[in-house]
Amino acid sequence: MRVTQVLVLIAGIAAVLMGLLWIGQGLGYVHWPAKGNFMLDQREWAVKGALLAAIGVGAIWWSRRR
């Protein structure tokens, strides 16, 4: 595996995890890191999280193709 593919894979995994966190915060399921977080119960952050997670899945797919 090339260095570029490894870096894209790592970035893709990070994007998926961050996107899932944003979805959870936007839907009000995750109250981390603080209860006063501006992202809590804001549906727009759930949408942004879904887009980020989709981009992450695309990056993972790209890095795994031969």
C-alpha cells in the first residue's frame, strides 16, 4: 500500500468517526464534551455529520481499491 493510500485511509476513518459524533450531537443523543455545546440538538449538524461520514466512506473506499 502506498503512503498516500494509507494517509487517505486514516483521514477517511477519522472523517467517519467525526461525522458519527456530529450526527449524535446534532440529534441530541451525545452530550459530549459539554452540555452547553453549540452543536447539541441542532439538526444542521446531523446533516453535516452525515455528509462528512459519507465523504469518509468514499475516502476509505478509494484507499482500499487496487
